[in-house]
Amino acid sequence: MTVFGGILALVTGLAYTALGAVTAYELVRHRARGFSHFGVAFLVMAATCGPHHLIHAYRHLIAGEAAHGPHVAALTLGLAPAVIFIALRVEAFCGGRGDRLLVRTPWWLQGLPVLMAAAAGATLWEGLRHADAHGVDLRALIPNLFLFVNYSLVGLFTARTQIARRPLLGGWSLSGVAMSGVFFTCAGSHLLAGMMTHADAWSIALDNIGVPASFYFLWAVHRIHSGSLRDWNRRPLVGRSAPQGRRSPWVA
């Protein structure tokens, strides 16, 4: 369990770090278009989330700290949407489409959210039982509660707009669906990390830096979602970066 949890944390941390690096490259490459609030917000979010998971990987794989089942389960739930989202981003980075249209509603897309919600509920319940039995470290819990709320709202904005756009598109954006899943599961992972881990100097610093970063990211997503922010990255991380009319997954 500990080794598996450490490997999951390592892969997740490296994935966020790589996404941050890709975002930084694209911000520099397209700097002639002006300042992108979304791009910078995504960059600072990834720059805090990546090291957050890498610290957990170090604890499990190097320091030998035991991994707890609910936290490992939360990371596992996020694996599928993360793999899809990152694969599409790599495709876009290499000049490909970076997205797919899921016509109508495939059977797996109908059942997967229900199964994931049930698994998330069971995982949260086990996390609460663990917290009740062993107590919580408020230094870890408080910042991760903020991260849980903010990233849940990002996932909600993405999912809500996917539902609203489905009748017009005749299907779903695979990248948008995956992005929604990434942020819902990321939120759950932060919540369980706050409930089940003890803070050290590095995690306290990163989690508290991550709180204002998550507020900035939520602000940028909400402004784009409401149509009140003009941003050349208005269809961010979905397909290739270009000033085209196709909007981001959370824009209605």
C-alpha cells in the first residue's frame, strides 16, 4: 500500500509539474498576444499542486511513512481523468487536435460518474473514521479545506457548462469532461490529505502558498465562465492554443 501510494503521488506530482512547464512554455511562446490570466493562474496552481504530491511521494518512498488507504483511493480515482487530460494536452503540444467529441452519451460516460461518486463517498467515510480515531493536524487540514472548496468549484463550473453545451454540440468535449474529473478528484485528494497527514515545514509552506494560488485560479475560471474576462487563452488547455472562436469547457 505504501509503495503504491508513493508511486501514485510521484506520478501525480510529476504530471502537474509537467503541465505547469507546458503552460509556462506556451505563455512565453504566445506572449505577443498579451497577458493571459488563465494561463498564469493555471501555472501557479500547477506549481503548488505538483510539489504538494511530490512531498507525499518522498514521505512514502524515501522516508517510509505509511500511506493510508482512503488517501491512496482518492489518488487512484483521479488517475483515469488525469491520464486522458494529460494525453490530450501532449497531443495538442505536439500539434494535434488535443480534444475529441463524444457523440451523444456513451454508456461508460453514463455509468462512470455514478460509480466514481459512490467510491468517493465510501473513501470520504473511511477518511472521516480515520480522523475521528486518530485526530487531525489543523496545520494540514485548514489550508487543504480551502483547496478542496476552490477546486470543487472549478470542477463544478466545468461540469455545468459541459451539460449546458451538450445539446448544441451533439456530444461532450472529452478534454472538458476529463478536466472536470481532474479537479473534482484533486479536491477530494486535498481534503483527505488534510484529514489524514501530519504537516511538516515543507507541506505547511506549499499548502499555504497554494491557497491564494487556488483563489486566483478560481477567479480566472469564474470570470471566463461568466464571460466577463477577455483572455486569449479563452479555450485553455483544450486543443491547440490559438485565438479561435471555440471557447473553453466552462464557457456557456
